[in-house]
Amino acid sequence: MYVRNANPADFKAILQISHDIYSTIENKAHFNWTASVLTDELRNAQTLLVESDGVVRSFLCYRDLKDVYEISVLATAVAIQRNNFQATLIGFLQKIAAASQRAIILEVHAENLKAIALYKKMGFGLLRIRKEYYSDRADALVLSWNSN
């Protein structure tokens, strides 16, 4: 298993992971990445992925906003979730952020308790709440991490 930057040849595998998650998730507002929206994000953001045995297992898209990195999407293949791949990707980005003395921010659906638990475990804290942000009128929690 290793982390590397994604390239256009990886997009098909990343889109398949996204499709599989969207097909199995109960509340679509927790992961609302259509193929076209995710394709745009892959073209415009930086993407890290975990690969093992030549297969993309997990990915993280983030944007460099000059003073902060913003995670836009983090996902792992449905069949192998809970294998620490997401924590590995977040940890990798945290090392990049620490080296450049930048914070990391992200937003998460307030009812996505598994994701919130992961982010808290990785040292993220609540920055602010965006009221009724998602399509199901749930709040978005804006979380941040700082190496200081």
C-alpha cells in the first residue's frame, strides 16, 4: 500500500469508487458527488490516492487556497472501508500542510457521524457551522486542523 498523486489514468477507478458509494449510501446528502461534478473536481483539484496491488483503494481531493488546504472529497471503496485508508490519506496531507505551515479545512454533513469521528481522531476541530447547508437541510460542520 502506498500513497501517490492521482493522474488522469486513475479517474475511471476513482469514479467507480464514487459511484459504488453513492449507490449504497442511505442519505445521499452525505456523499453527493455525481460523475460530472467529481470529474470536474478531479480536473481542478489535487488528488491523492492509496493504491495497493495495482488497485486504487481510496482517494482524497483537495485544493490549495494559498494559506490553507481544503479537502473537498474523501472516499474509500465500499468493500474495504474501515481499513485506515482515509486516515492514511489525511495523515499524508497533514504532513504536506505542516511542512508549509498551513491549516487544512473541510466540511462534513452534521449527521455523518463516522466521518466526524475520523476527523476528530485526526485532530480536526469545529471552526463553524453552516446552517441548513445540504439538500436535506442539515447543517455542514466546517472543521479545521492546524499543525501548531
